[in-house]
Amino acid sequence: METIYISEAEAVRDIAGLLARAHLGTEIVIEKESAPSIVLRKAVEPRGRLLSESIALAEMHAEEMGCEPVMDAEFAADLEEIIRNRKPRDTSAWD
């Protein structure tokens, strides 16, 4: 398990990114005045990644790399087709 040490001030600036990393299994030790104060670690087995976690990871990666992600043109076209052809959800079985 990877462990990172970060100051409280740094943690406040990127709490979403730290939580996303903790969900992925990284242990995060938040220090106050150079002493461990808070430890973030995953408590349960992974169940998959939430969209919010993926977004936080993408934002963290973009910040680290200094660039924004760009959607692949073919994927964008496929996504547009899916949206254009989607049908209303049939909820009749729920009644």
C-alpha cells in the first residue's frame, strides 16, 4: 500500500483528490506541525469507481501533467449517436 505524507494546508487545497486516492487504496497521512494528525485509508474492499472519483482523478492528473484531457473524436461521435438514439426508460415493471 502506498503511503503519502501531506501537510494540513496542502490537504485542504486538494481534499477531493486525496479522497479519490484514498478510495483507490493509498494511505494518506495528514500532518499538523510536522506530526501525524489524521490518517485517511480505505476501510472496505473496492466496489468499483464512482464517477465523482474518476473526475477527481482526472482533475488531479491534468493538474500534475499541466494539460487538460481531450475526448477522442471517435468516442465523441459514438457518444453523440448513443444520446441521439436513446429511448425513454420503461418503468412499467416497477409499478
